[in-house]
Amino acid sequence: MHNTANSVSEVTVSGTFHIRIPKSPDHPPIIPVVQAGAVGTQSTGQLSDEDMAAFRSNVEEMLDASGPGTNVNERLVNVITACICEGIDTAGWIIAVARTFGFKRGHVGSVLTYSAAGRSKTPLWRCNSDGHYSLLD
């Protein structure tokens, strides 16, 4: 995995999946921009221990790259988006993973539901009828 600064406008973190995090001189990254075709978004219901370790490492690096001044909600949106991209796509599984990064259960559930219900200014995901979350196109 590596982290490269392509320009003032973005940071790219790559490993198991590739995430580009927009960055501006005035504001820290808000949400990851997932490169098309970089990951499968189909849920397998599980990740191998090796894949989960790689995923955790990538998310930790992404959170570190976002900087200490980044709002906790923005950091959580990044984690949720990364989870969905990696196929971690049910509320229970997303909450469990986000808790390992220090987020509170209620906060994760609230942000997850708020965006899925279309109440966010920039909704990023939806909850499908089968209870699995997916990113909006």
C-alpha cells in the first residue's frame, strides 16, 4: 500500500482497493472518490483475515491522510464509503467495523441511515430492499 500526493488537489491511497481523496488548501478531504472498477461492490458476506487486515490498514492510512482537523462526521463518511466499496455492506457489519476505528454505534447508525434516506446534502449510498447498502451512481 502506498500514499501519493498527485497534486494539491488529491491524495491517492492504494492497496486492496484504491481511493482518491479530494483535498483543497482551505479544507481537508471530505469524502473518498472511488475509482471505477477498482473494487467489486458485491457482498460476499465475509472477508478473509488477510483481506480484512489489508482493508483495515488502508482505512487507517486514509484516516491518517485526512488530517487531524477533519470533522468526525467526514471521517465516518469516509469509513462507511470504504466499507461499502469493499463489500462490507450491511448495517450490522458496517457498524461493527466502524466501531473498531473508534466510532460510536449510534453515530454510525445515524450517519448511515441519514444518507441512505436521502436527507444528506450529498447522499452517497442507499439501502437496497435486501438490507445491503450500495453506493449511488
